[in-house]
Amino acid sequence: MAIAVDDWYVQTGSGARFDWGPVGAQRLAADVACLVVVDVLSFTTSVTVAVESGTRVFPYAWHDESAVKFADAMDARLAAGRRAATSDSPWSLSPAALRSAPFTPRLVLPSPNGSSIAAAAGASVVVAGCLRNATAVGNWLAQQAYGTPERPVAVIAAGERWPDGSLRPALEDLLGAGAVLAALRKQGGGSMSAEAAAAVACYEATPDVAAAVADSASGRELAYGGFGEDVGIASELDVCGVVPVLVDGAFTAADRPFRSRQP
């Protein structure tokens, strides 16, 4: 049977797939059973911190007047950008700020990268993955039988943006995606596309992942801007057993998340 031209780009036939950014997510989402969003230095790390505390996190693409209206409609607090948090509204895309902010049961978390991918992915199941919960996510995917040709999963590295708005592939997201895929492969979720296998190889060949994230362009940018603590939190490997799954428009913990063996 002939393969359509588009099938090559969605990595058809592989159980575990890998691509970049909102466009990659949109192209692959329609052809997979599950999509994992990885945005290490902002969105998905913040999601794990918030969901760990019991907060439901609503992804939203943009931080504008429509986000205010959406938060009102969801009866949720609206997170600000890292530099826009105040004492009256301390919730932001900063994982460190979320750790210290008062508990809120519902939070809208806008982000032009990770959040926009999650909000518009269209896959039947959307999961938030990062370095903090990579093994938990990989194990959960295997437990749910994702990662097979019958139930394929796509792991999407969100990346960053160049000043002109184009995608800038980001090392930290490549490593986060590779960590999730490596954990899935260890649980027997094989049948990886060449792209997914390359992401795993990059992660496994990095001797000090935390140091690599800190020395990456994105890590240095955040540290220089006074958010070095965020880089440290985002670099914590396998310290979180929560698997945030998008349910009814919000990320909540999966029923039986894998619990990390690390403290």
C-alpha cells in the first residue's frame, strides 16, 4: 500500500515519536493516541509544581484580555509572567514563585509555547512532562499501553522563540523529551521513530543534565535575569511522581501516578 506524503512527516508506523513546537504538535496530534508536551524552563515544570500541591491548571495560549475573561469563566486565578507577579497576584510561570504562592484550587497558566501546544493539540490524551517527572511519565505511558503502533505517543519539545517569532529549538526541551522517551523505552515501549531515538541518545549521552540545562542559552538567560532558582527546580531529575493529564480543560494528577524513588 502506498504511503501518503504527509505520513512520512508524522512518523507513521512508530509507536513513540518526537517533534518540535506548536506546528509539530498539530501535525502529529491527529495521528497519535497521546501527546506529551515538554517545556522544561517554564510551562510543564510549573504545571508539575502546581499539580503536586493539588491545583488544577488550565492552559491558555496568550496572556491578554481574553485570558482574564477565560480565568473569570473558569473561576480560576490567572498566572502572570515571571516579572509581572505581585503580592496580590503571586502566581506566575516561575516554578519558584508557585512553590511560595498561596494555594489556589484553580489556576490559568498562559504560555505562548507549552500552554499553547497543550491547549490546541487536539489529541485524545495530553500529558505534561519535564525533567522532574520524566520517569513517572514514561512509566505511566507504558502502563496505559501508549508507545505502540496501535496506541502511538508523540513527545513534543516546545522550544523557544527567536525575536522574529520563529521556533528556536531549545536544549533543555530536547533533554526533557529524551528523558521521557528513555523511561518509556525502559518499560518496553519500543518501536521508536528515528527522531525519538535521537532524542533518547542525546539525553543518555549527556553526563550532567542539570549542568547542561544551566549552561544552555535559555538557562543562562533566566539566571542572568534573576531567575536562577527556576533553573534549579527545572533541572531536578525524577523528583516528582505526579503525571499531569489534561482532563476537562485542566491538568490534574493521573489516578495512580508513579512515585519516584528519590526524595
